[in-house]
Amino acid sequence: MSSQERPAPAGARDEPPRGGDGPSHGIRDARDGATAPRTPGAPATPRTPEESDGVEEALALLAPAPVADRPGSTSAGPATPGREGGHHRAASWTGARAVAGRAGAAAPRRTGRVPLDGALGRVLAEPLTALTDLPSFDTSAMDGWAVAGPGPWAVAPGGSVLAGHGGARALPDGTAVRIATGARVPPDTTAVVRSEHARQDAGGQLYAEREVTHGQDIRPRGQECRHGDRLMPRGALVTPAVLGLAAAAGYDDLLTVEPPRVEILVLGDELLASGLPHDGLIRDALGPMLAPWLRALGAEVVATRRVGDDAQALFEAVTRSPADLVITTGGTAAGPVDHVHPVLRRAGAELLVDGVKVRPGHPMLLARLAGGGHLVGLPGNPLAAVSGLLTLAEPLLRGLAGRPAPEPYHARVRADVHGHPHDTRLVPVVHRGGADDHVAPLHYNGPAMLRGVAAADGLAVVPPGGARTGDALEVLDLPWTAAAPTTATAVEGVCFT
């Protein structure tokens, strides 16, 4: 089964080719068993509360029966038509994401100590507590004069008090000494007078040109924290600022959650690793894309492997993988070389999600492997695979890494967006700021296309039935959006809808 299919015609929407975004027959309504044709533009069936928030569905799907390796078994949970088992009941998009996040959060986590320079982007496995008072001694906050008692002051002999040097002798009342920022304040110092706020007369007496208050420009010991104070909770993301705080508080290394290990299995006999497509062979677009995308999501990619349309080879690759998460591309539908479901049955896996009511990407799946790891089966078409990555892999990896779920945000859409009559759609968009802050949907959004998402800032979540101009839609940011804001040049040649 391929990791992607031939590009769809420019006008194609959600009628994907083999193994891409699911079969083109009617979809079964989960509420009444009726089969509804996929008629573009048909009115959306009202969603049940379960479909709206996904919570009840998530709870129901978290503990499905094992996938049995026997003909006619119904223990595989929801099965698509033509598969062993019963009738297919795809999860709602919100329900599928909830299941994936809970599955990751429930899995055991590996932890380890890493030096500060290796901890960026990880999650704390224990609270960060202060190993010392911060600051650990009274410190000058400014370059200037340490003074004792009321002025004017006689300048004490003996030079300046500098940062990094031992403590100076106590200051007698009526005296002053030069002091540098960060230097330890001499005992009995009343205040630090900034250099620009002081002057000396011809006789060497020091005068303050502004009122001096007790303790001014002195950072007292323990001002920021005391030894043993909790600075950051367990589960906090290690940012550059957290690294600086940890170093200031006395840490050389941190106990963090190890990043989830991921292995990518690119499936298909028809894939080329280089050169131009020819003679029925096509370029592998997912192999080069998935590894860096998963790293951007905080995963450690242990390998990207090519596996042909061979059930035994896939079974061995899945069951022998050392990874916490196996990602497969293609093979999740019911075609003659779609081996993912049979392999999962044979491997004794549990299907947590078997199909999602989302376009593109309907035939994605999530399984818990017998060894304790997980498998996310992505559809073969490129944009459908991106949909699966954001729907199932991202929340699963977040749970495995101990990261909290980000707060969803919404933005108003600049134009009408076509919707599926029953399913959620994920549509590439670019963000347009300014007074009329909004997102603009991109035209190249077919299941087999990457041109739209390559120029996108994120994917808009379009409810069944579509969206009108000005509607507020949830937006899923792409991992690199903050680092590379979109400009007009970045989307040149990519039409808006």
C-alpha cells in the first residue's frame, strides 16, 4: 500500500483514490444505521452531544476489546465494511483526539537526568526546588556607591567592591565605597546610591543628588526564593527561561521525561526515494516529511524504514519495533494490499480508534500494541496523513511526553469554506493579522495535495456543513508557525478559496 497516491485533479475535494481518504461509497450514520450518500453541499445532520464534545465517546473507546486473530471475529471493535467484524462506527474528530491524548497520558513514562544543555523542550519529571537562597547574599543591583548612615559620606580607602570577590569589611557610619552590579554588599550598608545620582566635592566628600531610602538598589538575600522553595511544578515545559532559573538556583542537570521514541514505517511497493516518477512509480513524499514533523512535536525518531506491500514484513516490523510509537503510512483501508488491520489482529493489538469522521484522513487508526507501545496508522494520501498526524499522533505524543494540552484558539475565517455533510474537515489556512484579524483558507486542500499545507500557518477545523465568511473556527497551529510567520511571498502562487 502506498504512502501516498497520485495527485488528485485540481477540482477534486473528498473523492480520494485507492487507500487515500477512504472508500467512495455512502457512509453509515452511527445514530440510526442508515447509509447516507456523500453529496457535496448537502445539509449537515445535527450532531449529538457525544459528537460535539467527544468526552463520552473517548471514555467508551479507551478500553476496547482485543483484536482477535480468527475469522469472523467481532472483537476488533468497529470495523469498516468488508473487514472481519461488525459495522464500522468512526469516531468523531473531537472524540478521537480525546482518546489519543488519554492513551498517551495513561502510558508509563521513561525519565532520566540530563545536563541543562540537553533539557530544552522536555518536561520536568519532578518539581524544580531551589537548592539555595536566590540571591544567596545581599547584592548590589546597580553600579554606584555602597553607603552607611546619613550623608554626606567620606569615601573609604581600599578601592572598589567588585562582583565575584569575597566580602568587604563592614562600613562605618558616614562612609562610602564604590560597588559594582552583582557585588556582595558590605555589612552595615544602608543603601546603594547609583553613580549618576551621586557627586564628589573637591574635598572628596560624596553627596547624593536624590533622596536615599534604606535598602534602595540592594537585592536582599532570598528576595526571589528561599532554599527549598518550589520554583516550577512537575510537568512544566523546560523553556530557555526555565533553564536559566534552574542554573541560578544551583542545578547542573534536571530530571525530565524522556521524549517518546517513534519509528516510521513507510509502506508501498510503488515508492521512489529519488528521481522523477515514472512507469507507475511515484515519489515518497511522507518519508522526508514525517520525521522532522515528529521531531518538531517533541519525539525522538529512531528510524524511518521502507516496507513493501508484504504482510509478513509489516508484522515483523511492528512487533519487533523498540519504539513507544510506530507510525505507518497507507494500508489502513480495506484494499487487497492494505495489511495494517490484519497485522494488528495477528499481533493481538487493541484498536482504540478505527476511523475518524474527518476529511481528509477518514481511515486513520490508533492501536495499543501487545508490548505496551502504540501504533498510529496514517492514510496514504499526503494531506490525509497530515490530518492523521494532527488528529491522533500529536495528542498521543503530548500525553506520552507529559505535556499539557494547549488551550484551543479560534479565528474568524475570511471566506466561505466547503464542508462535508457529516464529517469535520481540516483545511490549510494562513493567518492574516492587523485590525481585522482572520485566517484565509488555501485552495490546494485535496487529500493528495501538499501545496496548500506547505504554505499554511495551520489547519482550520471546519464543522460538518461548512463555514461562512466571518465564522470563528478552531485553528491547529503547525509546529513551526511561531518561528516562521507567513508573508505574502510565502504564499505566492497558492490561491485562496
